Amino acid sequence: MLEFLPKDLRDGFDLARARKGRRSRLRVRLGDQDFPVVRLTRDLIVLDAAQVPRLRGFIEVFDGARPLLRGLIVAQGVDDGLLICSFKSVSRAHEAPPLDYERDEAAPAGLLPRPI
């Protein structure tokens, strides 16, 4: 649909899309490299194809420095300079390791020190 627009308008749309991706706090971490996320939905993750190699495998999605998601992805294709990947499996990332015991709901939240 964009091919019917004048070239300067298409260039403006591409520039706006690139700027939006740079402003996003969402990042994909693959090994030791970070790539900005253009769009994230329940089933898809969209990245800038010019910045990202063809992805496949395990990735982690971060919101700033906070881990958000972990999942397996497969690249579906490139459309208008955007790399579209689908999730094979996805799970929420936890900042703390899972507990291997059940917490008692009636347990105190903390202990007060004894007065001297």
C-alpha cells in the first residue's frame, strides 16, 4: 500500500518507524547483544530488520533493565523493513528464583530487633 505514495512520504514513514523503535524501552537480548523492539504482541515480536540478524531460538525481552519475557521464536519473514517473529513458547521472566516450598500465609513479614 505504501508503494503508491511519493518517495519522500515513504522515507518519512520509515524514519518515524525507526525513531519509534529507538524510543521503546523494550529490548531483545540475544547473547550479549541488545536489539530494540518495534512492536510486541501476545503471539508476535517485531524488530527492525536492518539492525537484527535473522533470529531463531531462545531470546529474552527486557523492559529497560527488568526482565519481562523469555521465549523461543522463529522468524516468519521481513515486511517493509521489519523482521516479524512468532513465539513458539513464551513465559514470564521472574526476578527471583522460584520457591521449592510453600509459604505460610500467617508467617510474620519480618522480625523486630530486641531492645537493649
